[in-house]
Amino acid sequence: MTAHTSGLKALPHAYLFVPADRPERIAKACASGADAVIVDLEDAVAPEAKVRAREVLAALLDEAAPLVVRINAAGTPWFDDDLALCRHPGVAALMLPKAEGRDAVCTVVEATGKDVLPIIESARGLHEMHNIARVPGVIRLAFGSVDLALDLGIDCDPDGAEIELLAFRSQLVLASRLAALAAPVDGVSTAIHDPQRLQADAQRSRRLGFGAKLCIHPQQVAAVQAVFVPSPQRITWARRVCEAFAAAGGAAVAVDGQMVDLPVVQRARAVLRDAGLNA
């Protein structure tokens, strides 16, 4: 398998979708403060507009400001041409929808040499998730909550916290950990104008072990980042823990009246990594 090259300098916390056939929205998305912009060639683009959307994206790609691209799924008429476009150095990584086996993921990596984020959004995808997660070039898994619920015939309570999908979210976190991947990316929150619901969704994602969330509107970005990026107080705590542990030569030590041993230090190091700091 050919070596892949990563165009993502740090793993994002907030990924923002934008349709590939709306160049004016792509510019706004890039200015939104999102950690990564996903230009969508799949669900956000009608079948009759797919070719034009790819042409629009090709004209916008810039090596100096690489983007993530959600291509069309393997087996669709647009898959091969999408892969050809994504060899461009202006593509940082690819998001592969409806990932249902390692063969399609391997094809994406081989054809583009880029990092891949497979979306697990079907029963078959769940079944093959552990194999998918172990493909070299996969950097993290993403959860397609809306399509998975549809595929499984699950009717989520529109006013609830999607407790019907809790077990499947936890499976993604487990598969990611076993494959030594970064924490996965949780699915979208469709309540665009409900900040309380978005905050609750993001907090649930973080508590479950997710490391990021997909956004469908620029106004969701800051709220998601506020949940996933450690607060200054949390960063200060993590630094103090790591410094005290190092000063003690790796022995257990008390910080703020609480015993700090290796598991606590590992949590502190994870906080610093989430903040983009040296752990």
C-alpha cells in the first residue's frame, strides 16, 4: 500500500460541512473558525449537479489552505472521478461515506495517498467497523447517526438525546481505541437554532469518548469547540499535574490535596494534547 500523506496539522474538534457546488459558502466556511472544513460532494449535492460541483471544487483547491472532501460512496458513478480530484495537494483528507468494508477504504488510500475518515452509517458498516479502523491511512472514524438510524429502522425521539443510538456510539469509541486511532467524530446535530440542545449533544459526545463533532452550520462551530477544547482552568490543572509528577520522579504525589498517580497523569496529558500542547 502506498504511503499516505497527512494534510491535517492537528486533529480537529469541529468539522464544518459545506456543499461543493456553493463556492460562496465555501469561502464563508473557511472563515468560520472551524478546525476543518469538509467540502461535500455527496449528500449536499443533487445527482444532476455532481459533475459541476466537482469542477467548482477543482477550481478552488489551494495547497496553502487544504480542505477535507467528502466524496461519493464506493460503487456510485462519481466515485472514481472524485478520487482523481482528491489527489490534488489542496485536499488534506477524504471522508468516505457509507464505509462498509476495508476494500473500499484501501482503494481510497491507494488512489489518493491521503488520510481517510470513514463514516460508519449502516448495519454493515458497524459489522465491518473493526476491520475498517485497522486500514493504514485511516486516522479516525466518524459516526453517521442520521443514516444509521434510517438503515436500522430506529425512530429517535426528536426531543431526546438519541439514547436509541447510545450503544452504537460506544461501539465506535471502542473500535477506535482497539485500533489505536484518535477518538472518533460524532454525527451532526440537526437543531441549528437550539444552542442548548447542541451543547447537550456535544457534552454527551465528549462524555462518551468522542473527540470531535460534525457541524452543519457555522454558528454551531464555536459551541462545539467550547465543549471539546479544554478550558484554560483545565489546561492549568493538567500542567500542574504533569509538572508535579515529573518533579516527584514518577512517584505518586499530591496536587491540590488529591493523590496523583499514573492514570491521573495520563488524563492530564490527554487534556494537553486536546489543547494542541506538548504533553
